[in-house]
Amino acid sequence: MVEPAGIGRDQLRSIVERIEKLEEERAAIAGDIKEVYAEAKANGFDTKTLRQVVRLRKQDSAERQEQEALLDLYLHALGMIPDENR
Amino acid sequence: MVEPAGIGRDQLRSIVERIEKLEEERAAIAGDIKEVYAEAKANGFDTKTLRQVVRLRKQDSAERQEQEALLDLYLHALGMIPDENR
Amino acid sequence: MVEPAGIGRDQLRSIVERIEKLEEERAAIAGDIKEVYAEAKANGFDTKTLRQVVRLRKQDSAERQEQEALLDLYLHALGMIPDENR
Amino acid sequence: MVEPAGIGRDQLRSIVERIEKLEEERAAIAGDIKEVYAEAKANGFDTKTLRQVVRLRKQDSAERQEQEALLDLYLHALGMIPDENR
DNA sequence: TCGCCTGATAGTTGCC
DNA sequence: GGCAACTATCAGGCGA
């Protein structure tokens, strides 16, 4: 049964407000992250690479290797071996 | 010149750690939001509708601002600058 | 199971080529759009404003559709299904 | 001088319509691309890897190696050498 | 629960 | 060369 019209009104308002509050907080943190990247950039770091590093640290190494292996497979099938020293 | 290997080491570590800390916080908040939706659902609300309501409320204010921006642009294009602080 | 090395070779090549062909076409159209803006600019129009107009026209129809969708959702949530083809 | 209000009216309409027409075409092609990926997926290919392949083919290899070198530098500074056989 | 799809986020490109 | 718009990728939510 869905919440009847009259009854849930205050509850609905409360829910929406809580969500909006949390979304604001989340946006604020996103802003902080952006700032850190900006500061890093100002100190001579390459943000693109930084993001890559952060992503790699998050990713499980097993999964990472698997993905690399698959890519190799495809590139090989296309005759595009990216680096023969690999 | 990009940050040389030896120099930025500690700085690099600090940057990465700050970002990871912030991303954790952001993820925690995302979890809270999820909980609110789950709770709402348990109370009989339709989450899809709730999400759309939240989205529309966000859009409304964004849209309003954009309309204002457009007006400004037109006024500018016509040489009728409405606000000298622009 | 992912596509084994030998089997999908020609198929893989075909897929990649089709995608690349389509991406070229898309890029060509993007170029045409750019040209139109450039021409408009040469005729004294403000491109930023033009872009905003185009964007808003798109948004308007999207918004209208979303509002309709929201109405549907509410009617559904209240057990008043407006359209059995849904 | 910006285009005066009355004069450019038809021209403005024409511009906007041409742009919208082109954007539709572009969207149609984007849809085609999506279809190709979907079809590939249905045939057992991994779309994420496919996208990577397409991207790599577009990217100049010199640039690619440069980016890899930079990443290595950062990972090294963090003590995270991703693959010692490299 | 899994796969799909939409919405959020990150990256690229073009303009100023 | 920095910033803003646009595009592509990714992740989370929804429906089967």
C-alpha cells in the first residue's frame, strides 16, 4: 500500500529535506576534492595522472591485471601490439 | 616542468591521502542518502517518485538561474547592461 | 566467457571499423555545427547566447516530458493509472 | 555592432533550425554507435575493453608512452610499482 | 540477483 | 594559458 495523500505529508517533507541536506554536504566535499586537485596542479602535479593514480589504488590489482590481459588480447587480434617489450 | 621524482614524494603522498580521505567521506554520505531512501521505502513511499521530486526541485532553481543568465545575455547583446557588477 | 582470441578476430575488426566510421561521421556533423555558429558570429550574432537558446529549447521539451512522467508516477502511486499501454 | 532586434529575426530562426537539425543527426549517429556496442556485447565482447581499443587507436602512440611514463613516476614515488616485470 | 539504463562524474576540447 | 562547455565514461538504481 502506498502512503495515503494526507497522512505522509510531514514525513514526506522531512524525507526530502534530509536528502537535500545530505546532497549539499556531498556537494561540499566534492568541492573540497576539486580544491585539492587544483592546489596540486598549482604545485606542478599533473591532475590527469593524479586521478589515474587514485583510481588505480582503488582498483583491485587482480581485476587490474585481468583488464590488461583482455586489452592485450584484443589489440593482438587487431595486430596492434602496443609494446613488444611487454 | 612536471614535479621531479624525488622532490614531491611526500607532497604527492599527502595529496593522494587527502583525496582518498575526502572520497571516503563522500561515499559515507552517499550511504546515508541511500539509507534515507530505504527508510522512506519501508514507510510506503515510492523511491522513484521521491528521486524525481528531488531532481525537479534541483532543476527548478537551476533553470531559474539559467533563465536569468539568458536575460542578462540578451540585455548585454542589446547594449543594455542591467548590472554594472557583472 | 569472453570472446576467445582466434574466433572473433574478423568480427572484432569489423566492429571497430564500424565504430570508427560512425565516429568520423559524427565528427563531421560536429564540424558543420561549428561552422553554423561561426557563420552566425560573422553575421553579428552572439554565439554564447545562441548556444544558450538552443540549450533551453532542448531543455524545455525535456522538462515537459519529465513533468508528464512525474504526473504519471503520481497517478500510478495513487492507483490511478492513466494509460494502460504503459 | 550586434544584430538589431527586427532585422535578424528570420536569420536567427534559420540558424537555430539548422543547428537543431544537425544536432538531431548527430544524436542519431550516437544512437547507431550505441547499437554497435550493444551488438558486440551480445556477441560476447567486453564493451569497456572495446572502448579502450578505439580510444587507443585514436591516440598517438608517442603521447601514450609519455602518459605511461608519468604514471610510472608517480606510482614509483608512492612505492606502488604496478608490475615489476615491466 | 543480474543485466540494463539512466544519471552523476571525469576528461577533452574550444574559446577567451 | 586558464576557464567553461560539451562529450564520454562510470557507477548506482531499477526492473526482469
